Amino acid sequence: MGRYDDIIGLERPLSSHVRMPRADRAKQFMPFASLRGFDDEIREREEVLEERRTPSEDEDAVKNARVNELARVISSHPAVRVLLFVPSRAGSGEGKTVWVTGTASGYDPAERTVRLSGRKISLDDVYRLEILRGEKNGQEE
């Protein structure tokens, strides 16, 4: 007679607690962020960075016309969308180009900046500027 022959034919004992769903059981083994900021650092290094480009004369002319138009209507806080170069690190010359949409609330011609949803943006970093007609309070993408 074998060691477990007396219990081999018995049914499995039932527990008094409710079984956790399989998806919830798997969650407890998911990785956690033990190093704060490490995931962001890895993501930044994985991003494809590009060199800051110099806009053509035509692009600059169109942008300047839109900036002048924005200066005329800034008091109405128009919704604005800009194509913006965001540097990855100070002085590196590399970064990424992103679209940002928001409400324009200020323009400073001396500093060459526009305030977009509370964020001060240098017009030197802007490749393209669009005033969105018929929209109020843009949202940042």
C-alpha cells in the first residue's frame, strides 16, 4: 500500500474564503516602481530625439503674421495651437516636436513669449502657430 492511497480518491477540500479572480491574483505579481523617476528616465532615453531645425523664411513669415494676428485678439483669450520644439536637456540642441493646444492669455513682444494655458512659451521654440476659430478654452494635448 502506498503512502497516499488512503486520500487519493477523496474530493478536494473546500475553503471557507471566496477565491480571488485570476486577473486580481496576477496583479499582485506586477512590477512596482522601486526607483522613483527611473521609468521616466528610461522612457526619455528611448524617445527618438531630433535636432532643432531652423525654420525657412516662408515659415517664419507665416508664423510672424499669425503672432501679429494673435496680438490683436489676445484680449479675447483665443484657443491656440502651436507646433513647439521641446528640448530634452538644456543646451543639448536635441528634443522633440509636439503640438500644444491651449488658451492664449498673454503676449510679450519684448520677450517674444506667449502665455498658453498658464505656460510661458518662447516664440523662438515655435515652428507653427494657429488661432483656432470658434473654439473656446483649448486643451493641452
